Amino acid sequence: MIPGCLPDEKDQSHPMWLYVASLIGLYYLFRWYREKQVVSNLEDKYVFITGCDSGFGNQLAKQLDLRGLRVLAACLTEKGAEQLRHQTSDRVKTVILDVTKTESITAAAQWVKECVGNKGLWGLVNNAGIVLPHICTEMMTKEILTKTLNVNLIGLIEVTLNMLPMIRQARGRIVNVCSILGRMAAFSTAYCSSKFGVEAFSDCLRLEMQYFGVKVCIIEPGYFKTNLTNEETFVENFKKSWNDCSVEIKESYGQEFFEKTLNFIKVIMKRCCRNLNLVTDCMEHALTCSYPRYRYSAGWDAQFLYIPMSYLPTRLLDYLLSKNLQKPAHAI
């Protein structure tokens, strides 16, 4: 630069971008370091998991068993509980739990209290859930909505409230399994409503429990291949939803609407990820890391498609989602 001349703006821009890039790099380095810190004495800690018959809960129980934690696994059926016991060490204990029944939850909580003694409960993983698919909101029945909310939301809340004193005692963790459909509602009104409720409950609970040293984490998986996303079950429920609705509604939407919507769902089911570890690794991290994240996006579709889409303006998001929706026969 010639003495006495003003510095060129282009020369000044490089240091600024360098500072910003350095700060971003330092932030991610610091976060990586914090998230590598592991809680001590894991072998003395108890974790209660719901929905362990299959899927994420079953996989997590085995995973935590290998890490040396004491797993209290809740299964809906005795068959599921027996299979899990045969596949794990004696550190895993099982109990039968129906999250829709208060007496079952109360009995399970008493059993957990006897197991943990004065150590308290380190971790609660609310994983139990159901999907009762229906073609569209107008074809959703009160029975579908009630069953879905009872398992996915009300049952989750009741289990949490019964376990909370033991979790506060241990200054432990609550891990609630939600969904990307708890951030971006589409394609299943009952399921989305229940998962939006889980998000709200978790956010409220996290704020309140911080004063007791309890951390609340949310897992938001994308589409994964489990019993909940079984194609045969989905097709059966879709057909039932269509057959049970009134003639007037069928005429308004049309047979073509039903068939094309069904084909679209079949495509989604075939694309579901089979690597359940992408989800259970997030659960394990939330339970064992000294500084867990508040939210975990599990799966490539969640991280790079659905979660980013959830931040879009509503008008733009509706436009993009509508591209995958079949128009009813009597659409204007």
C-alpha cells in the first residue's frame, strides 16, 4: 500500500472472515471436547427404558448392557421380556409395562424403586410409542387419536411423573424419544399431535428440572425401519381408514387419491433406514456424556432435510410439502 493512501476494502475483508472462521472452528472444537467427557461410575447407575420388546428400546437395552450400566427394561409382553433376558447379561432386569394403564405404571415405579434403593434412578428413556396411520385428518377417528395420545404423550408424561422423585435423587437424565414429525407436521395428524406434545412437555420439564441438576434430552429420529414402520401394517391401517369413512368423504377425495397416497407411503416405508444405532447412539450419549445435548437429530434425513425444512417460512414449507400430496377428486 502507498503511504498516505487509504487501505483497500478487499484487503480488510480477509482478516474479518478469518476471525469468523477461527471462532466457528474453536466453538466446534470446544463442543467436541465437552461431548467426549463421560460420566464416572457408569456401572453403578440404573437406567429405565420403556418399549423394549423391539426396535430402539430393545437395541438400547443391549447397548447399555455392554457399557456396564444396570438396565431396567420395560416390555409390553412377557415374550419380549423373555427374549431380551436371553440376549443380555444379568445386569438387565425386565418388567411388564402398559403405559396406558395407571396401575401398571404405578407397579413398575414401585419395582424400580426397590431395584435402585437409595441410589436413585440415573436415566429414564421414554421410548414406547405407536403409529396408527390414517389417510388424512378428515378420515382420522377419535379412537385413533385417543390411542395415539394415550401411548405417545399421556403415557410418557405419567411414567415420567412417577419416576421423577428417583431421578431427582440421582440428579439424572430424562431422554424422551420424539420425532422429526414433532418439529414439522405432515402426513399423520394423530402421530404429529402426540409428538408436538412431547416436545412441549420436554421443553417445560427441562426448564424446571435444571434447578435439581436433572437434564432433559429430546431424540428426534427421521424414518427408521422398526415394527412401527412395518409396511404391511401401514397398508392394512390405511385400507381400514379408507373403508371405515363415509361415502360422502370417499366421493370428495376419490379412489385415485387413496391409491396414489397409499403408493406414496409404500415408497417412504421402503426408504426407511435400517441402522438403528444412529438413534440408540444418540440415546447412549445423552445418558453417558457429562454435557449432553438438549436435542439430537438422528438419521441423515432428519439432520440434512427435515430439521432444516422445519425452519423455513410456513408458506414455503407448505408449498414444498404439497408437492408430495395427492389432490382430492373435488379439489378446487
